[in-house]
Amino acid sequence: MGNIWINDEKFVKNQYKNSNGLSTRISIHDKYSTNKMGLHNWYFTVMKLEDGMRVLELGAGNAAMWINHKEEISRFSQLVLSDMSEGMLSEARERLGELPNVDYKVIDIQDIPYEDNSFDIVIANCMLYHVPDINKAVAEVRRVLKPNGYFYAGTSGHNGILETVVKYLNQDISYSNSFSLENGGEKLEPFFLNVEIERYKDSLEVTNIDDLMDYIYSGITFEKSCTLPRERVREILLEHMVDGVLKLPKDPGTFVAWGER
């Protein structure tokens, strides 16, 4: 059986040394999502933001979440955008610019270099499944959060794009997500009194199969796990198009966790 392990350290370092792969994955959502709100915009409808807050985002990438939300940024006393990749942070700084209340920091979520009770909000979207030691990571998040602070951890469920593609290909591939909407709650509950799930309803309607090919091959693990030649993968996906459209489910959402245990 081939396995797609998304918390493999080598994968993570190669995948996120810059934003090329990330941009490819974001672009397919921008082009083909049926929900035009956009996931990044939706996050702001879930988060409880107040003036003067100190906010830390872990795994901020190229700051895609914040580009169209500078008004919200202006309300904070401090926003720390952090990532393990200096290349990502360089692109984040270039895209978002130098703002008086924004800091860019290289940070490992398993060892956050801030004092206890430092932040009102901590965000970790689409990244906890890459972390080798999730318990250590969540413990660090809880430590730097204020007692009444909120943790927002975006992820996806088991009924998403890649899972559906693997099913279409009839490949014996196991897609391993160590922090999904199905199993993430049990990772958070030891550290937070309250853990809730908010789901974002969306799907893809793809009209250019080559865009989907770029998406699924934008990481190194799919190609290593799939035994079919790339052209055969393309042919099978074309066979599943109806009237020139390939419909694929998306299963995103976020955990909202708060309260000390």
C-alpha cells in the first residue's frame, strides 16, 4: 500500500521552502470554488476579533490570509506572522509590506519563543498535520495563550479533493491526515475546556483538467505514492468529467478552542 504522509519532515521542508506549491494549490480554489466567499475571508467571520488584541499566526506562509484584511490588522496591538520557512516569510513581508504592528518571525510551533499568556488569539491553519509532535505543539499554543484566549486551527475532513481523486484512480493509497476535522478534536480536548468545529461549505467545479493535475502533483508525496503514470491519471480524471466539468467535494473547516482545563 502506498501512503501519503503529510507530516513527513522532508516533505514539509521541500514543499514549503517557497510559495510555489502553495500558490498552485490556492489558485485552483480561486478559479473553481463554488463558494465565492473564499476560505480566507470566511475565517474572519468565525474569529472573535477585538481592538488591541495580540495575535500570533503559526504557519502563516505567504500571508495569504491577511492580504485583503489590512483593516482588521490595524485593530491589533500586534500581529506576529510566523513560519518555519524563511522563504515563505520573505514573500509574506513582500506581499503584505512593513506595517507598524506586524512582526515576521521564524517559529517552530513546538517551541514558541514567547512568554506564558502572551496572546489573545493564536491561529494555525492547515499546518498542524505537518507537525511531528502535535501534543507538544498544542501545549505550546495553550501556554502562550491568555487564559481567556482563543485558538483557531483550520484543517480539512476526510471527504476532500485528494481523497476523491485517489478513489477515482482506484489506487491502494492511504491518505494519512494526523489532524483532520474527524480526529483533531481529541488532540485539542486535553488542553482546552471547549472545542467546537465550524465547517465551510464548498466544492470545486473544474473545467481545465490540467489545473487539477498541477494541483495534485504540487507536492512530492502523491507522485511517489501513485503507481499510475501521470498521463493515465489525467485520462482517468477526464473520464469523470460530465459536460466538461469535474465536480469534486471540499471539506474544510476550523476548530475553535478556548478555556483552560
